[in-house]
Amino acid sequence: MDDQPAIRIADARKLYGSGEAAVRALDGVSLDILNGEFFTLLGPSGCGKTTLLRLIAGFETPTEGRIHIAGADVSDDPPNRRPVNTVFQSYALFPHMSVRRNIAFGLEMLGRQRGEIAETVERMIALVQLSDMAERTPTQLSGGQQQRVALARALAPKPKVLLLDEPLSALDLKLRKEMQLELKRLQHETGITFVFVTHDQEEALTMSDRIGVMRGGRLLQVGSPREIYNHPADRFVADFIGETNFLSARVEAEAVVLQNGARVPLASTRTPGSMVTLAVRPEQVQLRPDGPIAATVRQVVYSGTDTHCYAALSDGTQIVARLQNPPSGEVGLQAGEAIRIGFAEDAVQMLDD
Ligand code: ATP
């Protein structure tokens, strides 16, 4: 594996249209995607994920900035001259061709040798586990099977990079979970760099080596799923990735003071008197008798392995705790009950206001 990144995006900007009506789809994105990694672009609708993917593919040209793939500046190259392939949400299979022909077609267009094509097609069909269905046409396949064909077809020419634009969004939840594992396996087995676009945070967390969180045409944070989940860079990331409790607080020496006056021991390097927002995951909220925060249980929701306990502080601030159920039974909590809450110190993220 060489050291240069698979993809280097240098200060990419993209404006659609001009003048007053121009849309700033990308607003200065710089990013290195490493060789052989599963990289996910994550963000809400309209944040610029697809635009960034289309810039890498060459379907769009940047208004400013450069795109490098495998060390070469491809900014001015058309899509077919770039060592990338794309899997679209719509699959875009040829409906009248068999699975085998669908996979072979692109290789024929590239002028590959007959023997090599036959060998590659069979290997791809085996890779995506469709050997029994190779002579069927797409209309005779389920959504998940069609998705596998689309993947096999895109992987067949051995691109350096595979771009995937919300490829699982048309599948139902169960199939989607299966295909998530399948995609991860395919990426691992082929060693090809995957750039995956989704607005589904859970999908991003389960599949990726690294995630880039986007908002309003900018990259807010790049990191491993663990880094992004445990150390979100700001309130937006904390809120977008998983459930989070936000509590306003004032910094004191060795403690923070919540709006209702509760004093929570917490070391900070911030200036005493400054205002912060504490971000705490529901699973890191502890119910314990010596907890510094008094609260009242409002609602208790049982969900199999966990119980969500919704509580209110004296000033009305809502807080949710996710508690693990004991092997048999439930956590014994009742609405109206007085509880005390605490957090493990390293579980609290302090965000600037
Ligand atoms: P989604 O998840 O909804 O697909 P996205 O994060 O992929 O969203 P983009 O499709 O990259 O977002 O769009 C970013 C912004 O650019 C949006 O405001 C969108 O409306 C705008 N946009 C995208 N394509 C064009 C276009 N061809 N012409 C004008 N504006 C566009």
C-alpha cells in the first residue's frame, strides 16, 4: 500500500447557477481519503454529499479547487478517464440483459479480452453470491439481488475507488442490514477504496472506517465512528449522530453549575464563569443515589434490552437515560418517582456555546 491518499480534495467549492440565485453546494472542502478505506460522507439532505461524490466521479467540475485520485490531478478529466466507478441508488441495470451480460457489458466497452471478461464475470458473480441466478434478468430478481448485480458490475473493472450514492436506501430495513454487512465484506475482500454517501447515521457508524460529517457545504468533522460518537466536534454533530442530552452550564473551578443550580463535579480548563453546553449520551446518564442532579421520572419506555427513562430537572429541562435491563425483568422505575442523576466524568463532552 503506498502512502499517497486514494483521493485528495483540495479546497473544493461548487456554485450552481450564478448571481443572486446561485446555490453554494460546496463551500471549501479539503479532505484526504486513504487507500483501502471505507469512507462515508454523512449529513442531512442538501448538505452537499452527492455534489462532492459527483465531483470525485467527474460528473461535475468544481467551481474552485482540485481533485486528485491516486496522486494524479484529475480535475479536468471526464468520468471515463478516472479510475473510479459509481453505484447509484437506482442501480441502473439493463433490464433486458441477464445478470452475466449486465456485468460483462462494461468490460466489453472497455475493450478487455474475451477470456479475461469471462473469468472476471464468474468471479464477480461468485463474490456477490448470485451463481444460481446468473441467467436471470433484473426483473426476475429482488431489490437486494439487483443491488448485488449493480455492485458486481461496478467492481468488475477493478476501479481504484468505488463511489456509492445512497445505494441501500431503496431496500427494506432487514435487507438493508444484510447488505450493509455484504458491502463491508466486499470492501474488505477487494481492498478497493469505498466512498459511501448516506444520511443515515447508524449506517455510517456500522460500516465506516472513517466518517466525514457535512453540513451546509462544509465538512464539520472527520474521524472514526468512535471518535465522532464519543467526541463530537460541535452540537450539530452530537445531535446528528445518535441521541444526545444537552444541558446549559456555567463553568466553576472543578465543577459546572446547571441552570437549576445543581453543581456537577467536572474538571475543565475553561475560564470560570464561561457558559458551555454539556453533551451526554443517554447510555452515559447514571441513576445513582449520590448523583448530584435531582430529577423526576416522567415516562418509562421498555424496549427489549433497554429501558429509556425520560426525566425532568426542577427547571423543566428534559433528560433521557438509557438503562440496560437486567437479564430477567426490567429496571423498576415509575413515572413521578424522584431520582438522582450523575455522569461519569469522561462521558461528558463540553461544547462551547
Ligand atoms: P440529498 O441527501 O438530499 O441527496 P445532498 O447532501 O446529496 O442531499 P446535494 O445533492 O449535493 O446534497 O445538494 C447540495 C445543494 O446543492 C442543495 O442545496 C441542492 O439543492 C443544490 N443542488 C444540487 N444539484 C444542483 C443543480 N444541478 N442545480 C442547482 N442546485 C443544485
